[in-house]
Amino acid sequence: MARWSLSIPEETDRMVRTFLARNGGRKEDLSRFVNDAVRCRVLDLTVRQVKERNAPLDQAEILGLIDEEVSAARAGRP
């Protein structure tokens, strides 16, 4: 497991710790909270990038590409 050293604004620190305390948080919950938040943010940014990349395509093209890839995966082809 990696260790991070982060600088967080005091207001954000108080907000998160207060939230965790109100919800029965324990010491390890802060790490879990940060991990979940980072994973969510990475997913959000990835989805945005995919949407931007696919913006020039029309919906029929996108659905066709999805169908092709699903068929290939089901057939066991790379």
C-alpha cells in the first residue's frame, strides 16, 4: 500500500473529519474516504475524455462500434 503526503485546506479537512465523525467514522475511514474520492474523480475525468473524443461521432456510429466490440469479445477475439 502506498503512502501519500497531502496538503489540504483547513476548511476541507474540518468538513471531511466532521462528516466522518457524524457518521460514526473511525481512524481508517479517512483513508477509505480519500481513496473512494480519488477513484470517483479518475472515473469522472475518464468518462469526460471518452465523451469528448466521441463527440464528433453520431450515435449510430457509436452503437455500431459497441456492437462490433461486444461481438468480438463474445467470440473470444482480441
